[in-house]
Amino acid sequence: MLRQVARTSAHLATAVGMTLLLVSAGAATALADSDLAQEAATVESRISGNLAGPVGLVAVLLGLGGLVLGLVRHRRAAQVEAMAAAAAATPVAEAATTVAEQLAGDSAAPATRAA
């Protein structure tokens, strides 16, 4: 058990160490490429306006439209299911009424036959 804990701790320490090494190497590379960063900043400053607002609004409208369509579909499916359940229950109720009437008629019929 102690050996497994030590092995797991060693694996975890290796993973954390490699992650820190790779992140620091990436940060050093990013700092070294300051010319590219300045060029990217100039390209961004050439764009007039900000597209985040309209794109966000379109995304929200599409999301709300999808939500409404999903609710309508769910409601229609529930209505169809309720109608099918009502249609399936109606013959059973009619059959039960018919059987009850027949039983009531049969119980009265032997009394008239016997008489």
C-alpha cells in the first residue's frame, strides 16, 4: 500500500513538474516574439469597432429561438401523447360500460326467466 502511494506521488510530481516546465517554456517563447505581438496589436487596432456585441446578440437570439422551438416541440409531443392516452382509454371505458350493462342485464335476466 505504501509503495502504491509513493508511486502515485512520484507520478503526480512528475506531471506537475512537466506542466510547469512547458508553461514556462511557452511563456518565454511568447516574450521572445515581441515583434510578432506588436504586429498582432497593430492588426487589431486597424479594425474599427468591436464585433463582440453583435456576435453575442446573435448567439443569444439563436439560443432563445432554440429554447422556444424546443419547448414548442415538447409541448406538441405531450399533447399528442395525451390525446393518444385519451383515445386508448376511451375504448376501455366504453368496453367496461358495455360489460357492466351486460352484467346488469344478465343478472336481471335470470330473474325474469325463472319467473
